[in-house]
Amino acid sequence: MASVIRRLLNVATLACVAVSLLIVAAMVTGISNWYAFVYGAVLPALGGYLAIAVVNYIAFGRPTLWHKNVPGGRGAR
């Protein structure tokens, strides 16, 4: 069960990275209302990273964003 949770948290990290890339693309193309942009896009993305770290700390004892070796996965030894 722990390996499934680790994989799901890795997928959540990838989703946060994708959102962060979209945020950077929006910043490059131009933002007209920075206040709404920060509170509507940037803070929720940061909250996602924080939530992943908190869940990892509670479940596995260390606050990490990525599990390098998931048991039963490709990187497992």
C-alpha cells in the first residue's frame, strides 16, 4: 500500500510541476492583474507543493516532493 501512495504522490508532484510551467508561461506572455494572478494561480500551486510535503512527512517521516525508489517500481533494487 505504501508503494501505491508513493506513486500517487509522485503523480501529484508532476501535476504541480505542470501547473508551475503553465504559470511561468502565463507570466512570460503578460499578466494584466498581478494581484488576482498571484492569489488565483501562484498561491494554490505553492499550497500543492506544501500539501505533498506534509503528506509525505506524516506518512513516511520525511518531507520530500519525490520518491526516488518506489518498491516494486523500475528504480527499485
